Amino acid sequence: MGRSGDLPRGLLERFRVRDGVFPEDTDCTVLHVDMDAFYASVEIRARPELREHPVVVGGVGGRGVVCSANYIARGYGVRSAMPTAMARKLCPHAVFLPPNFAAYQEVSAGMMRIFRELTPLVEPLSLDEAFLDVAGALRRLRRTPAQLGAAIRERVQAEHGVTCSVGVAATKFVAKLASGLCKPDGMMVVPAGEIMDFLSPLPVSALWGVGARTAEKLTQQGLTRVSDVARTPLPRLRRMLGNASAEHLYALANGVDGRRVVAEAAEKSIGAEETFDVDQTDREVLRRELLRLSERTAASLRARDLRARTVSIKVRFSDFTTITRSKTLQVPTNLSQEVYRTAARLLAEQVPPGAVRLIGVRAEQLGVGEAMGEQLTLDAPERGWREADEAADLARTKFGTAAIRPASLLKARPERPDR
């Protein structure tokens, strides 16, 4: 499934989000985020002149299979996992590109960081899709599930130059169906009380676990729609499919899916990054932003009683070329000034000039507080900085994150241009 043509147009329009008008989304705490033609989109981001051309990633030498195809190529019938030879016959004028997995992994990591800023309950399914449980984020951020979905789509496009589709629902199964049906670059919300209206007209192939063979069995018995499976007595389904498959499909067809979003293990690093509204060439602006991001990163370390042995920066230029530079410290730290000094030195010594779209700071090789060791020189400046950081942390706890900031951060940040 996953093609909007499989859903009657009236229902498709009923659940699709348009013009910022969101359907009722109470109890819709599961989001499924799926990148649009991910590998191809990352390649086109680096080669914008290909935006209006059919693009296929994979099998450049004529052998192998298609990894990804943009939506123009899909219009000619090209699909992922298709033999490249067949793709060339279907679309001989397509641009075939070799995969660049390092680039895809970098964008994927950035995307997952965006998700985890909203909720720790993120379950990646692959490089380009994940489930999110946003129940806690709704209370903390005072936003609706659909508003969070819209914010994710906006940030992913702004920070990484690619688009994603989002399904919002009460269950994983329905959220994943919804994201597939609103592609590309869309969002669909299925209210908890309208799940059966959404599911009933879909073909049986929409049910998780129904492949070609199972679909054929069901069709031979006159069961062509999800509503047919939902109305079929369970004993009959068991005779047709066996106990396990029958119970699984019967539950899904009736909108029942008790699986929870299972978070992946915690990241091995902590960091923050910023996408500028206007590309920046002024190194003073970049240093001020590094200072702000270093403060955030170090405060997060201290809040978790962690210290970092390595500090890294990420710089993305206006053409989306991205570089990372890192330095391993002699003594692990969670001091704001130490993180900033290291980041600023990396910027000055290892980053070439150019218009910068995004800059980030990350603390890596983490360990728990005192177990990582500490500066022992009694008159070292780190002692004063630690006391200052602890005082600042206390003030922020009482009065908010903006209560204490270095004086240089009081300068105005670059304004957003008129649009």
C-alpha cells in the first residue's frame, strides 16, 4: 500500500491536512514520519539542476537494484528494489546515480535528533522513517499532535533540504498507513473516533502482514476490503489463514493495535545546532552562535552528570556541503567555556570561509561525572568557571533558561528576511 489511489478521494481529502487546518487529533499520540524518496532527495539537494528530471539511485553499472527513485521516475513505473535493467527500460532518460550512504546517514542522524528534541520515545525503523510517541510532549510543549507533526516537517525541510510525510493517529498501524497515503510532502490525521471510517474502504493489502499470497486467499473468499475482514467471524478467518495470522489481521482490520513505540538506546553524544534564517559569512556571528550552543550542550551534560572527552562542530554551507571537525581533550569536561573554546578553535583553524547555513556543537565520548577524572590544579581557571556554571544552572532552574547568558549573547541575532 502507501499510494493515495488506493483510498477513495473523498476520504483522502477528509483526513489530509491542508492550509494548516487540523482535524480533531485528541488521543492521536503516535506519529509516523517517513522521508519522501529519501536517497533520491538527498542527491537532488546536492544537484538542484536535477530537480525536474527523473532520478534513480543505485545500479549505475547496469546491474543490481534500484535503491530509490524520485516521484518523476516513479511516474514511469520505477520502484525501489526493481532490477536496474528494468528501470532503464521503463525510463531510459533517467539520471542514474551511485548511492552515497555517508550523506544519507548524516541526514538521518540530524532528522532523528529533531525527533528526540520533542520526545525521547523515538523508534527508528530505518534511516528514513520512525515512530514517535508524543504524549509527554503534548503536556510539556502545550501543542497538539498535528502541530508537532507540522513543526517536524518544517524543521526537516529547513535544516536538511528534504521533505517528509507525517501520519498522526492513535496507533502505529494507522499512523504508518496515513503517512504513506499523504505522500509526498503531506500530513494526514486520523482521529481516534474515525479509525474505522478510514480503514474500511482500503484494500486488504493495506493490512500489515498481507502479501500477495495472503491477499489472493482473501480475495478468493470474497474479502477484498478491510471492512470485509473486520466483519468476517474470527473462526472462519482461522480456518482460512491459521490462528496467528487470523487473529493478527482481525485485530488490525478492527482498528486494534496495542503495540507501543519502543525507544532506541540513548545516543552516545549530546549537542545542539542552529539553522540560520539567512546564510552567514560573519565569523563573529558564527562565534556567538557557537557560544550559545556550547552553553546549551554543557548545561545538558551537567544536568545528566556527564562529561565529554571529545568536542565536535558541524558546519553546513549554503550549498548543503557539510563538514564536521572534532578534538579530543586531555581532561573530560562539562564546562561551558571549555566546550566553547574548543569549538571556537575548531572553527578558526579547520573550517574554510564560506556562507554558513547551519552550525552545531556536539559533546562525544561521554562518561559519568567523577569517574571521568577532573582537573586537579587548585588555581586553574576551570575551578572558577565551574562555580560560575553551577550558579548559572541554579539561576536557570529558578528563573528560566534566559535568566543567565554571556554578555555577547545579548546582541541581536540575524533577523529573518521579509517573505
